[in-house]
Amino acid sequence: MNDKLPPQILSVNWQHYLSRPFNLFEASVWNKWYDSQEIEALLGVRLNKGLFVEYPKGMARHYREGSDIDAMYKNIKDIAETNLTLSEKLLDQGIEQNEKIKKFISEKVELEINEALKLCIQVALVGTIFPYFAGEIIMKKYGEESLVTKKAVALRATSYYPKIFSELLIPAAKRELSKQGKISADLLPYALIDEIQKGDMGEVIEERKKLSDAGNNFIYFNEGDFRIVTYTQNPSNYLEKIDPKLFDTKTEIKGIIGNTGKVVGKVRLVFTNDISNIIFNEKEILVAVSTNPILAPIIQKAAAVVTDEGGSLCHAAIISREMKKPCIIGTKIATHVLKDGDLVEVDADKGVVRIIK
């Protein structure tokens, strides 16, 4: 455990990318999407520097070098604005990959770990990353009723990456661990995908579990083949240096209007896709980093939805419009400023959340 930032981390111009309820293993897989030959072939850029900070517990904040993110955004924008044929082809591939996943899950197909990882990367690129960032550009250029926009909306409304992890990749990784016999499959959340592929594991995995169980949060840095995994009780020590805006204190939060309306209610923070043990009362305000189809039963109960991330074609905005619930997205800081039980006014007519008490 080390609360000092290694120089390799301090020297990078980090930009917060996205946050997801991922453990260390899942974060290392997430990293693979961006540092892959597939993304280089598709977008002409390979993002080989990644930083993942667990904050709060159970939530991985994902950072990338600013210039790499800018290059990825630019290349996606260029495709969406200038190449309708390629845009539609990529969206069709995303839809096809989703159908493949549904088929594999329904037939209980058991994939090898490398097969599952390859599928995960493919689905992430054409089923998640491209429609996520290209969708709004496509809608503005071709209109809401165009076929290509409807395809982008359909992909944004149905995210399969939680099911890829739970139904295909994690079972494949556990089978591989059992085959290798080096560590128990129960230790999977504390291993990196690279370590499992190479069979490069030992007591360090058990030590990570002990540190996590003691309340420490993981820090995972990757640059090509070089990686650092450390644990700390104070992840804010890192984040104050690389993401100081995260700790701004405010009583009013602004975001993008996902769906109009105004309500008052108590905040309920949700940082997980496992909703089996979540107590969510009718008419509470759902505050999350983002939403996906797994959270639909909670959204149905919510008086309003507020998220850190998202745009007009994100899942939270689409489902809130369908359910006719006020929704504010893209606040960036809602999950860090708001606390469980806070009484707030969600004014989605103006895109503002105000803390009342």
C-alpha cells in the first residue's frame, strides 16, 4: 500500500473518461478496449495509457491521457459527420454483435477466456463506444427520424456490456482459473486479465483481497506492458492531484436536460448493477454515474433521474423520456456532491438540481 503517486502517473495529463461499477478485474478488461489493435484499426488511435481509481468503493473512475481522448473523439466525429455508409455499417455490426451475445447467453455457450475477451472488445467498439459518441452527431446531421439515427438510439438504449461480463467473460475467467489451479476462482475480482492470460499469479492476488477487505481502494495504472496495482485508504489523495474539480462543494448542480419536469424528493445513490440488495423507495431521486437496462426497475420507482455522465442519446435520457420522468444528465459531479437522504429539487426544465437540506 502506497499513498505516493508514482512519477509515471504524475507526468500524464489525465482526463476523466467514464466511471463504472467495476472491480479490478473488470477495470483491467475495460482497459483492453482502448489499448487494442481493434480500436487502432477502427479509429486510427490506440490509447495505451490508462488509470483507474476506485472511488467510491466499488466504482472505478477511468482516466485517459487528454490528447488520446481528443484524438478518439475527433476520429469518431469525422466518421459520423462525413461517412454515412461507414457509420451505418458500424451500427449494423453493433446490432449483430448484440444478437450474437443474446444467442450465446440463451444457449449457455461456454467460451474460452481469449474468445470471451475478443467478443467483449468487439461489442465495446461497435455496440457501445461508437454509438455512445457518434449518436448525437448523427442525430443532428441526419435527423431523429432517419434510419441511421434510430439504429444509434437502439444501441444506446440497450447496453450489453454488463451481461457480457456476468454471463460470458467472468464465467470464462473462472473456468480458466480452475484449469490453472494457481488461485481460487473466488479471487478473480483482484486479478488482472493479463495475469490470468499469462498464468502470472501468486500470493499478490491474495494480498490484494486482504487490502480490499480492510477498506482500501485499488489504483491501477497501465502503459503498454507496464502496469502498477496499489491500494490506498485515501484515494482522494490521488484524485485531488489529477482531478481537483471533483472536490468542488456546491449546493446547486447543473447538467443537460434529459427529459423535462420538476420534482422534490430525497436522494438515493446507486453505484452498482447488482440491484438485488438495494432498498429504493418510491419517489426517491435516483442519482447514479450512469444507467443501463439492469437499473430499469429502480428507474420505474424513481421520481427523477440524475447522472454524472451522458448526452441526449444516453440510456438515462432515453428511458426517462419513455417513462415520462424528469431527468438531468451530464452533471459530472452529482454523485460526489449529493448524499443519501439529501432533500433536493430536480428542475429538469432548467437542468438544475438544488439541495434544499
